[in-house]
Amino acid sequence: MKPVERDLLILLHEDRYNEQQIQSAVKQISEMLSIIETMDYVVSITEVVDCNKTRISNKRSTLLKAFARKTPKPFEFIVHKN
């Protein structure tokens, strides 16, 4: 996977951590975010509720279409499964 450059703001007590521990924490946080930001993960945790057709779908193609729309369809909702 290609490494992503991002800006992270991490607040730490200066006297508790050395530079190596800080770099390790930043690397771990960046790895966690790269997993969560993938489309496969987003598809697994969301679904589209279409009240017009009385359907609930978690298919990847349906979700991609719903995310790609400039204006949302009436009574179609993207819902987090949590």
C-alpha cells in the first residue's frame, strides 16, 4: 500500500516520551487510519436505505452510486450500521 502523507496533531507531555516513542505512536496511528479510510471498510460499515423502493442495501455498487451523487435522492439515506 502506498504511504499517505497527512498532518496529525498529537498532544503529549514532553517529559514522558522520547522522540522514538513519539515516532512509533505516529506510525501506528497512520497505519490505523490507512486501514479505516479504504472503501472496503466503508462498505462493510454502511448501508443505503431507500424508502422509495423499501430496500436496504449494503452492496458495494449501490453504496458507490449513493456516495457519488452530487445531490441526494429524496428519501434515500446512507446509514452507519453502528
